Amino acid sequence: QQTAATTLGYTTTHQLDPDRALNDIGFDSLTAVQLRNRLATQTGLRLPATLIFDHPTPASLARYLHGELVPDVDAGAALLAELDSLEASFADLSPDGETHRQVLVRLQSLVDQWRGRSGAAEEQEELDLDSATDDEMFRLIDSEFGPA
């Protein structure tokens, strides 16, 4: 984030939102090359010319660089860090109804995919309907028919 701010001539990183696309905050093809060259010098990595197009936000660029510099990171820890970042990004959002619905559908799809990997889907099918809580019933309905 600091290198991106410096490349644009900013004196602080406060002017850069880590989750906002770099091309939305002033990067063009020339400054993209400058950023890549600065990061390559700082990290010692050989970085692709398409770096900011492949990793369009300071946050995604930082994750990429971290993965390149510290390749032994536990995949589970990296996934949990991504979830932490996602959860933090939800804190200040007030989406309109359609955006809210689209996000719910995508999140539910991810949950369904994850359940399929862990075997939790089979556990859910064995739910005792007579003793299930309201939340358990709604989760079952959502998993079968999707959110309303």
C-alpha cells in the first residue's frame, strides 16, 4: 500500500483504500509498470507485467506478494485470513436490496461447496426434524432451495 501511494505521489497511505481497484484510484499503464518495478526491486521477485491487472487492489496485491515471499504459509491459515478480511469489509456496508441478495446467493453457494468437501452435507440430511431448532430448519430449507 505504501509503495502504491508513493508511486502515485501520495504522502500517506490514508488516500488508498486497500480494497479499491488500483485503476480506480489513478493507476494507468505507466504507473502500473512503475509500481511493478518498485515492488520487484523491493522484494527481489520477478513480477509479471500484468501484475496489477491480475491483482487489482492493494489488498489482493499484498496477498499475492506475501504468497510469493512466504510460500510455506499454511493454506488453512491463509483461508481464515481471507475470511477475516471479508468479514471486516462487511462491517461498514449498507448494500441495496439487489446487491444484498446477490451477495447472499454467492455466500450460500460457497457454503454449499464447502459443506460438500467436509461431509457436513450428509450430517445435515440426518437432522432430526422433531427436535430441530428454527435456525437448523432454516439452514436446511436454504440448503435445499436457496435463500428467498
